[in-house]
Amino acid sequence: MGQDYYSLLGVSRNASDEELKKAYRKLALKYHPDRNPNDAEVANRKFRDITHAYQVLSDKSKREVYDRYGEDGVKSGMDSAPPPPRYSSFGGAGMPHGASFRSSFGGRGEEQDPAMKFFEQMFGHSDPFAGMSGASGGGMPFGGSFGGGGGSRIPQSSPFGPRKGEDTVFELKLTLEELFTGVTKNMKVSKTVVDAATGGTMQLDNVLRVDVKPGFKAGTKLRFSEAGDEKPGQTAGDVVFEIAEKPHAKFLRKGNDLMLTVDLPLVEALCGSEVTLESIDGRKFRISEPGTISPGKVTTVPDMGMPISKQPGRRGDLIVNYNIKFPTALTATQREQLRQVLPAS
């Protein structure tokens, strides 16, 4: 089978194209030879291996061949994937005469390494530290430089594009009825945008359609990618709407269940009762309580709670708590009658 390309990139066999790209991006920066001057040979080997693995897995037809036949199938010409490039070790006889470390990787020399060329085509530059600047005049931005002379540097951008801006978070307050039925809200949002011509900023208004599914809970976050503010040198941040639940006059939500407290006169608690209730969606129904209802008794009505957003068609339960209402005063005759009817213990 040869090398396991998925393991090399640290992804599962059903990884998406975006997951593959993120994994390659992370590993390419980690093992870039410029970042590993003291272990260049190992870094070079890792860099070429992960590059080749990504070249194969990012191509649909090549990936199909690899999944069926493994590395041997790729190398045998079952597809058009080129074999991994061959490299000479750094600092030894295998290096072209007079070539420097940088020239071997195509930064300033005449020949460019195939893996580095692919890296440059993917991310726009062969140097993983290009575009980084800092207050001091050193080289590497990770606490020092190859040739001495510099302090730490703060990266303003990366070989993978500008940094992403901060999220803008709004609280979206909804009634329990809206969370029960689902609702669509058109939210007007003001954002800062950068004028590409002048570098200045301006304010623009945008209307975002927020679709709330039945059963969404407080704390659910709905994200709009790059709909937030822009800053020079950064991509736009996201706009996030976080759902908050408004208090309800009758119901209290607990997960997917609804809690309802019902006042019940003492006589009905003692003699049994049919209780008429109204659901969160306005439907009236009756539940029978034929026996004595003691204080603290709880009755569960299945499938009368909130919709379960991840399981369409299913609902939580309605949990009914009874609040027994005792009379505030009794006449002497009423007290005597109760003593005759009710057991003493």
C-alpha cells in the first residue's frame, strides 16, 4: 500500500476538500525548511511528503485511484499523478555546486523546487514569512533570525492570506411562541467596509435574513460569514446572532420540555378533576385527574413540549405542576363538617 496519505495530513479518509487544504496549510508551515534550519533534511522530507499527499488527495480522479489502489497505484501510472519529487540533502554533496539553501527552494535562485513551486501556486508566495513585519529589523518572526540582529516580530499577514476580523455578535430576543413555530427575521446591520482605492473606511447598511428553526434554544448562534466589519489588512469578520429567550407568562422551558404550573382549588384536588389546559400553540385540551391530587404532584403530558430542532416531527413533553389553593378562611360550621368527613390521620 505504501504511505498513508491521509495519516500524513492527519485527516480522516472522508475528509472534505476544505479539511484537506487546512491540514496541508498547517503542516506546510510547520515543516517549511526555512522554519527548520537546524533540521533541514528531515523538514525537507516531511515537506515533500505532505505536498505530494495533498497533490494526490486534492485531485478527485487521483484520489479515487489512491483510495482503490493505494500509493502503488498512483506510482504505477494508473492516473496522471507525478511521483514525489526527488531532493538532495541540504548542505551535502547532493546540493548543486554553488547553490544556497534559499536558491534550492526557489526563493532567489534560478531553479525552483517542485514542492515549493506548488506551495507558491497554492498560497501566493514561496516564503512562509513574507509580508511579516515588526518594529525591529531582524529576520525570523519567531523570536530571532538566522543571521542574528533581530527581536520578536508580530505577523501582520501570513502566506495564507490576511487575518480574519473579529466577530460582531448581536443578541436576538425571541418569544417562546416564535421559538416554537420558527420565525424569519430581517435584521438591518451596519458594517464598516474598506475602500480599496483610498484605503479609507465607510459605513454600509445590510439586511440579513435570519431563519430560526422550530425548537431552537437560547444560546444557539447563527453565523453569517464575512458579513461583519472590515479593517485594512484583514478580511471581514462574521456577524453572529445569538438567540435569547424572552420570559413567558405561563410556560418555563427546560431543554425540550415545557413546565406549566396550574392553580387547583382544594376541593378539586381532594375530589378529582378534569383540568382544561392550553398548549403553547393555543390549542386547548383536557387531562383527567380522577384521584386525590397531593401538593407537589407532577403530571407529564407526552409530545406537548417544544419541537426538537435536530429531530423534525418530535417534541418534548409538557410537565404540569399543581399549586393547590387552600381557602383563606372557614366558618365554624365548615370546620366541623370537614372534621366529620376527613380522616384524623
